Amino acid sequence: MTLPVFAVEIADPVASGKKEVPLHRPEWLLPTGHGGFAMGCCDGFPGRRYHGLLNAAATPPVDRVATVGEPVVEVDGIDVRRVPLRFEKQGDRVRWESRGEGWRVERELAVGYRENTAAMRVTVTREGKAGAIGLRVGMPVLLRDFHKLDEEVGAGDLEIDAREDGFVASRALGEARHRVELRAKGARFVERGRVETGIAVPHELDRGDETLEARYWPGDFEAELAKSDESLTVEVLIAFNDDALPVGLLDDASRAARLEELA
């Protein structure tokens, strides 16, 4: 069976410093099947407080925790959300394709079935650009109630255990302490630790709620497409609390076998 494709072409993306992010934009949703989900706007910019790569169900199907926000993917310093892009959703996957001068970037996201896990794959393909091409993927750690916004957050509030290929972040929420683990294949993790303030979630204006948040970025996943290569792929795996990293989640055969096992 061929699943229908929902697609959005964004030919005139937000120009930094010239135009505000539109208030109302198309959105997408990927459910885990046990209360968790990933959700966002098709253009990749935040719209709601629970937009991000994984909202985990700490006590399925409730107690949802926002774990990782929308990523920022840069090619040679260019945010791929700020060049013409195509978004599509087919079945249990969402995909983005962005084109710059001499390169193309494809992003793909899936969430685990009845698990608090997610995986994102980023592929850079050379289309005429000479020399090496740098790739940087940043993912903000939230670890908060998915209905709340953080006015202030910092390294003292979150505990970060950095590794060569990723990190583990933990944070106390009430009486519980939650953790999220991110590991990359094909990239190294460079710890930087920075706070970004004034991040807008403009869809919240509909409800008269706060629309600005501070988010903590532990660092970036970095890789380089060598001048002799035509493409580069990086995959970031995400797991919440005691769930295992979702190896093979974006592999069609592995995912089909796992779904059959859980059925």
C-alpha cells in the first residue's frame, strides 16, 4: 500500500532580520502511540510550546515532558530553514529538503512506536559546490512540562554529561528527575553550552499565553563533507529516561520488524 503524501513548498522562507516569522503556519504531528509525540511547523521554526523532536510520556499516556526542541541545521553557516525548502509527511515520517548554492540537504524524522524515542537523519549532497562543506546540527534541551515555557534556564539548572558522540542531559521536575540521551552517528559532538533568550512561539497568542522562552543548547553535532565526496549522512538518536536508543528506527526493514514484534 502506498501512503498519501502531504507536501508544502516554501519558496520564500523567512529572511533573517527582514521579516518576522508568520503567525499561522502549517503544522505536522507524529504520535508514538502511547501518549508521546513529535510536532512542529512545516518551515522548521517554533510555533507552540510543545513543538519539538520528542514530547515524551513519562507515565504513558500522560505526564508529558518536552525533551528536545526544534533543531537548527547549518551548512557552511547557512541555516537551511532560510533557503527554499520542501516539507512532506508520509505515514510515520516527516521530511524536509532544502537547496542552497551548490548543495542540497535532506532531513528525515521518525519517532518510536510505544517508546519515548526519536531519530533524525541529515544528508548533505554536493550539487556543484567545490571544496569541503561543513555541517552543524544544534538541538536545544528542554526537559520541562510540555505545557510550560522556561523564562530562564542554564547549565546550573540542567546537568549535561558530554561524550564524543553526544550527551546525556538531566533535570529535576517536581519529585522526579528526567533524562534525555542524544547520540550521533557520522558526527562529533562539540560542547559549547549557550543560552538563547527571546525564542518566540507565536501560535500561543491565540490563547493569550506567553510567547517567549529561553532555551539551553549544550553544543553542536559537527561533520564535514570532504571535497572528494559527494554526500554525507549524520543520524542523531534520542531516548528518554530508560528507553534504549532507537538504532535502526529510520531503516525500513528494522522498523517493520520492530513494529511486528510490538504488535
